[in-house]
Amino acid sequence: MAKNVEVIEKKSKLRSFLLRVYRKICRILDRKPKVDILLLTNRDSDNVGDQVIEACDISLIAAIMKNLNIKKKGYKIRSRAASFIKNENDAVIRKTIKETDVILFGGAPLFNYDHQSFYANTAKTIKFAQEQNKPVVFSAIGIEGYSDKNKKCQILKEALNLPCVKQITTRDDVDSLKKYNSTVPTGLVSDPAVFSSTVFKRIASTHKSGTKRIGLFAARKGLCLDNRISFDAKSQMNLWEETVAVLEEKGYDYRFITTGHFSDESFMVHMSDSGKFKNEKFVFNMNTPEDLIKEIARCDAIIAFRLHANIIAYSYDIPAVGLIWNPKIPFFYERIEYPERAVNVVGCNGELLVAALEDAIENGVKKSPGYLMSVYGTLFKAFKEIFPADKKTEPYSYEALLKKIPEFAGTPRREKKAKLRRKFLRTYRSYNKLQNKLEEVAL
């Protein structure tokens, strides 16, 4: 009896072993090498405009892979924050890059070196990619100047001229881009968020009442001062106060909104607490791309500091006026052929701002398919050269792309929690820094 049990157990173990081997062989035989795309954006920012960029980049990449006849099962997109390079040790970074086939930096201010540290992460990532001979592509990057004398700028330039860099396009300062690298294909393209209304097509324009609603996008206290524009928090408060008075006199409805950055929302709290504005006119807690797009879709027109509030409005055919705190605002409005809709904050007042807004409302929004498609066409060309494809394959037409581009599926609950956690941590750390400064002064 014992012998029979022993034989049965051995047979069972052998059967299990052979079954595992058989399944492994089947997986190996059926497995085709997946194309691995590492997408790096500013996705971990609580400025939701950067999260919209990420969503649009993912959809554009998916459309390109379909355009290149690479099936959905044949590739994967790993979307990471560009800052991962400073949060991980070198072994993890090398492993991440080793596993990828192409690194795509997608539509974020990844060259900034003046009062931000994006440049360091970008330069380090390129150097790791060069070590492992991985192609690097930059698509619709924000570029804010170039300096021969700035050491940080030159560190970035040195990295950008490594052989692994295959293409660089920008949404704004193409003249500065050419100073960084004049040997690889470069170009001026649209921001990926111009496809917001297609990628987020489930969110349609919803404002239908007779009274026009205007979205007023406030910004943090030091935004202009940090960019060497003499326009402080008191000036911004006065401008909004004047603008609201004119809007109310003319019979407009309005809402104060932000694109989600905790410092922008902090300034809105300051505005609300001042007693100069109606509390019910403020929209707080902008934490996901859906939140931002829904609020913009409810507006008939907007006035905004932040670039991506302007771009999303443009995508939805909503007239907008951009307040200039950085060259990228007039760059965008020049590209869409409405330069008069970028307004200097210095010397501006409520009457002038509402007049510019009403002019935009009267003339509406007209789009150029050539401009819209520029970000897709250049990225398609870069990917076609990196991945094997029929030389005769051409990029989709504008009409075809609108049909082929996949929709944003929505922010998963787990990711919503992660976004809130990052936002709270940034807020708490900023508070701690302030407290430390106050303690130093007290001592």
C-alpha cells in the first residue's frame, strides 16, 4: 500500500514538472519580442496640464504603432516620470533603460535650467541611454532659452549631442533648440495636448445656458516674479478684481479655476479668504486630467496664465486669452495665428482683458490641420526609422488619425490616490520649509 502511494506521488510530481516545462515551451514558442517604449514626461506634477500631455502622448504613440502595422500585443508603453532618474539608484536606472527599445521624452519643460532642475535629469538619462546604445527622441519639448555662459545649460547641450539622440522637436523656442543641437533632425511642432478633445472625446462641451461662463485661471504668487516680470501677488489680485467687476457688469457668469498645482490653489484660497470675491465662484481640488477637461468644457471662453489651459481650450474650440508670464504663451498664440490673444500682464487692466476676451469670442477658433498634425508627423518619422517598417508606409492623414487615435480610458482609482499623495507631500514639504525659515529668523 505504501509503495503504491509512493509511486502515485512520484508520478504526480513528474506530471506536474512536465506540465510546467510544456507550458514554458509553449510560451517561448508563442512569444514574440515586444517593442518596449519608455515614455518620460512630467506626469508626477500636480499641474494637471502635464498629466494631459502624458495621456495625449500615450494615445499618439498607440496611433503611430498602429500606423506602422505593429499590433497592440506587439508593443508596450511604460510611462514614467522623467524625475525617476533622481529617485532610483544607478542599477535600477540601467535596468529600466536596458529593457527598453526607445526612450521618448514627451512634451514637458525638460530643458529648463534657470530656476528648475529638469535639465539634470534629462542629461543623466541621455548619458545612461548612450551607455546602452538606446535611441532617444524628444517630442514637443518646452524650451525656455539658451546660454553659452550657463554651466547647467552646457551640461544639457553636451548630453543632447551624444549619438543616441535621434530627433528633437519643440512646441515653442526652435531658435534656442538649434543652438543646443544642429546635427539631428529638429523642428517646431504642436503640443500633444492639441488632441485633447479627441483623446478625451467622452468629455464634450457641456455649457448650454444662455449666460456665457468664463473660466478664470489663477496662478501662484511668485509665478511672474520668478520669470523676471514685475507683477506680484497684489497685482494679480487687483487684475482679477477689475476683471470680475467688468464681467459682472456685462452679465457674464465666471468661475475661478486652476490647473491643479498646489501653489496655484493656495493663491486661490488667498483670493477666496480676502472677501473680495464670491466664494461660490471658486473651483478647488483639480487632481486628474478628467477634472480639468470637464471644467474647461463647461466654459464658453477662458482667461488663463497656464499654457495647457489655453491649449485644451483651443482643442475644444473654446476662445481663450493667455496671460504672458513666460515666452511660451506668446509662442503658442503666434503658432495658432492669434498673437493678439496673448496679453502682457504688466500695464493690463480689467477693461483691456475683457475686451481681448470678447474679441476672441466674436472671432472664434479656426484650426490648421497642418499645425495640429506636426507633432504626429515628426514623431511618426522618428519611430519609422527606429522600428522596422515598410518604406512606403505614410503617416495617417488628419481625418484618419482622428478615427484611429485611442481614447483616454480614465484615471484608475489607485492612480488617483497616488496623485493626491504626491500633491499632499509637496504641500507639506513646502510648509515645513516655510516653518524652518521662520524658526531661523526667530533664532
